[in-house]
Amino acid sequence: MRPAYVERPEENPDPTLLPEITLLGPAEPVGGAPVDLALPSGELLAGQYRPSRKLGYGGMGTVHLALDTKLDDRQVAIKVLHPEQEAGALARERRALVDLSHDDIIRVFNYGHHPGVGDFLVLQYVDGLTLEEVRARAQVNPSEFGGSRFHEFVLAYGVRILSALGYLHAHRPPKVYGDLKPGNVMHDGTSTKIIDVGSVRAAGLPGLTTEGFRAPTVGPNGESTRQDDLFSLGETLRRLCGLGTSADDLGELSDLAALDADAPTVPAVGETTTSAPSGLGLVSLARVLRRATRGKRAERFADAREMEQQLRGVFRELRSLRTGMETFEPSPLFLPSPYALDGALGSAPPLAHWAEPSPPSPYTPPTPVQVAQRLPVPRPGPDDAHHDRLSRLADAAPEALLQHTADWRASTEVHLLRCRLRLRSPGHGPDAAEGELEAAERLIGPERAPYDWRLDWHRGLLALARGQVTDARGHFDGVYESIPGEYAPKLALGHCAEHLGRWQEALTFHEAVRLRNPSLGSAAFGAARARLALGGERALEDAVAALDAVPQHSRHRTAARTAAVRIGVEHARTAGPGDDVPGRLREVLERLALLFHAHGLTDDQARTRVIAEVWEAVQNALTRGALDPEGLARLAADADPRLAFPADGATLRQDLSRLCRALAHQAARSADPEDAAVAETLLDRAYEVRPLAFRHHRDSPWLGKRVADWLRTAASAPSHRPPPASHGPAPP
């Protein structure tokens, strides 16, 4: 290895940031001993350039270091072309090469001809390590690049190179690079340079390629398209990562079965792992490279921009899994969902909670139908005729939106929108939604439809709406294959795993999404449910920590804080003999005060239901001896005064009776006919829980009231006494 010093940058969410590599000595000639330039002593090449030493040679010619005597002896690289190249396509495009201007492509300053030497190019001189040298260095000493962080730097190389390829592909007519490989890209300081522009040509023209990096769709003489460039980049990145011996090995690494086989461990909240990428990070990395290196062009990324978006997404996932830190960037393909998909855990207990003989567990995941209706929505495609109008639509009632779009001219995005609206509308259903999806597929056409991930996404929604979770998982897995850097397919797969009882897989998906963007409440709730289902010594703490990590600015913060209170209540209610119930209840009361006065739960009816659930848990702890009267008094002394928490058992029961009557009034005023029975149950509970008095049931009033009612009745009853006797004649 050439002597060099590698300085890693500080942790940063920028997916283009690279280490700084400083060579500790001049570059040495590589690849053998090329022939010297045949120049008489003191003669300048083209009267301007003074060659100093050989740097190496490649397929297009020999490279020499030289000084530009007309520009203050600036160092340049002179590439003398092989004679067979002089009459080729490169000779016709030398002017175009000089016009290339991109930070990640080496500059071509000039070109010329010198008798006895031949044609040559004057290039920008850069002195760094090629990516092949970087790969070898990282293999020998991975700690130089931060261990598993090296894979994030590999993705940074990809993002930078794609910027250069996108620049070439956007030319009119489009150009391709054609011969991308690790040896043709140099890490110079903190940047990258494509150092050999001799293979640049118009798309479809013959040119240089290299065996092992050449796409199977390249023509016999090197005729290439932009998607062939993406294949070469995918293979370059695969070699740098060391994933398998060929692109064929990426299939096994990217299978979801690898999650079970590797038994991935998800780092606990706040902890950091320094191991090499494994579990979901490895699957996502393998998938993004696999799509780039597919055999058919239609199966690869459509363009450099699409591939760059997915590399950025995988980078964010790898970084968050490695560090436990947020690595947020808005999704280019999905709109954030306003729904938390909390399965009602983040809401105050419903009134039906008090109609059950014993309180049901609050940890039930959202139903498949709810998931289908509330997953993130794909952004409308920019090429759709209705893109602007679709982008401005609010998330209104589905029937209203169906009516609003009824007279719009048919387009793929309009049909996909109507598919989702019909799934959400109670007057429609999966069959009507499927008709819209079939119409969208017809508009996409049979050639493109098999490769359009939007269709698989909506098929997954339809399968969920029908309760076919296994089928939905297969469709969402197909979406994950196509766009492995996106969070939405992983969120959908996490919910499918919950319903299939694959709790470790559910935790893997939800935690990856949650770490990447803690504001996504759905992932936090899913991670909490999965941790509680898996159990373990720290299950409760880690579940609550995932909810606490939902930031204050998130629209789901109140739901997350509500869920943390309810999880604490459930733990206190079901705690075993060795659990610290008083300590858990103290934490619940602290969280309850913050929920009411800092975290946004302002609805009076919801507050009443939450307080009733907490007070019942305390009463339950007293009844079964997990909390004694002294412990109750200490809880009251430590609680926020604004909660007015009772300090003794009698006051607690009075409060509970009052709360149950308030809930009964809520039920009586509810529009839900089933709540009428709940109101009766709550009234019974109100009289059962109150302290001992002259009455113990609402149908048996206390004695004093019975006597008063009797007297009041007697006083108001009509008189039945006979009229007084007459003692004389009646008055005239």
C-alpha cells in the first residue's frame, strides 16, 4: 500500500462526506514501465508542456506528469494516446471532452499533437488513491475507516459518482462513461474524481469497457446506455463493500430470510453498535446494489437520480442502525402519514374499556384494514398530467375527494388515488378499489407495469384490506426490493410481521424506521409493541424509551406520551410479586402531570378517562396488597399538586366513584348505541367503589332519603277524611 494518512470526519448525516486521505509520498509509476516520451533534450511538448516523470498507463495511452510553462508551471497530466486511438471516436470528441465541467470528473484542459509523439490530452493533475487502493487499504486496516462506517463511505462514493454520471447522461445528445471501475475513480483529499475520461462517448457508440464491470446488455463493441453505466457503478460498489464474489451473491444476501438466519440483534435505544453491517442494514445494502446490477435494463434503476435517492436512503439507515442517531431527510417518494397507527394505545381508554369484566390489554396492534388506510401515501409522479392538482389535495373525507375528482381526465395517479380513497370509504371496499388499480395498470402498459413499484404497493394495501396479511407481506417485499432506501415499505412490513407473530422481524423493521426518523410515531408504537411482545428484562424500559424519543415537534408526541402512561398503568396492574409497583405508580403520576401540562392532552373527556384508568390501577394495587396506605400517602406527597391525587383510601374511592359517574355521563351522551350499556355498567361501578355508607347501590337509597321521600309523598297526597258533621241547618 502507498503510505497515506486517513482522517475520518466527525459523525455527520451528510451522505456525500468522505474521509480526508493525504498521501505521504509522491505517486509512483503503476502498471509496468511505459516508454519515455521521445523528446529531444529541452524540447517542450507542443511548445508548452515540460514532461517530468511517468505516472502510468492504461487502455487509452500513457500518462506523464508535466509542467504547463505558460501557466506558472502548473502541474498537469499528459495522456499520450495509443496510435490506434487517434482515428477513433475519441479523436472526434476531444472538443467535447474539454467542455466537460463537473467537480467529480477530472478536467480536460487541452488537447494537441506533437510530431513523433502523437495525439495527447492535457488533464487536471490529481494525486490520491484509486478506489481499488482504498478497497485494499480498508480490507487490511478497516479501523482506519471506522469499521462498519466504511460501508457508509462506499455509499458516499456512489452518490458522488452518480452526480457525475447524471451530468454526462443529461447531455444532449446523452453521453455515457462506459468503463467505470474502481481503478478509474480516485479519492483526492476529501473528494472524488473520475480520472480516465478516454472512455466517455455518446450513448450507443462503441468504446472501452472492462470485463467484470461490463453489463451483460452492453453491445459487442462496447455500445452502452446510461443504465449500463449504473450496472458498472453497482458492481464497483459491491467490490468495495466485499459483498460476495459476484453480483449473483447479492440475491441470497438480500432475501428477507436472512433476517431469521442471522438472528439480527437490534441495538437497545441509545446504544451504539460497531459491528459490520448485519440484519436489515445488510439486506438493504445488498438490495440497492442488486437492483443496479440486474441482468435486464428494465429491472435496473431508471436513471442516476433514482439510484442516488436510494443510495442516500440506505446510507441513512446504515448510519442510524450503527449509531442509534437520527438521520432524517424527507422521502422523495412518500408523503408522511398523519396517522400514528397506534392501535389505540396512544389514546385515552375507550368507554368500552369499562364494560369488560377485566380491562383488556392495550397492546393490540392496529387491524390490517386500519394499516391499509393509514400507511404513508406515495407522492404523485412528476410526469402525471394532474401532478400539481394532486399535490395540493388535502387529506379530506374520501367521499368528498371521490366526488371532487370524478370529472378529472383519467391518469395513472388519479386511479391510484381513487384506489386508496375507495379503501377508506365505508360505502366502497376492496373490490371497487381493485377496479381502480387495474385501470392504473392498463395506463402504465404491459411493458412497464411489471417494474412499477406503485402497483405492488397498492396490491399490498388491497391484500391488507381483505385480511390477507401473508399476501400483503409479499407485495410490500417487492416494493422493498425496488426502493430499498425508503422507509415506507419497511413500516408496512413491520405491521405485517406483527400480525403474523414474527415479533423479532417486526422489531427489526420498526426500529430501523424509528431510529432514522423518531418523528414517525407509527414506527415508535410498532417498536414498543414488539419489545413488549418479545419480553425480557428491559422490555418495558425500552418500549417506553422508544415512545419518549418521539420529539416534542412531532404531531404524534401527545399520543406517544399517552401510550407511555398507559404502558406504566398496565405494568402496575399486571405486576408480579417482585415488581416495584409503588415506584412504577410514582413514574406514572409524573408522566401523567407532564401529559396534562406539557405534552398536549387538553381534551377534558380524554383526561377524565386517563385519570380513571390510573386511579383504578392504584386502587387495584391497594386491594391486592402491592401498595399499602403509607405508600399511598407518599405517592400523594410526591405527586404534582395539580393532579389532586388522593392521600388515603377513602378519598381515592370517592374520587373513583365521581370519575365513574362522569364517564357514565360521557357514555349517555355518546352517539354510539353500544355506549348506553356502558353507562349502566359505569353507574353500577360508581356505587360499588364508593366508601361504605347507608347505601351501597344506586337502586337502594339511604334511609334518610327514603323517610324524606315518604313524608313528601304523604304531604302531597289528596285527603280521604269524611266531611265534618253538620250541627244545624245549612245556610240559605
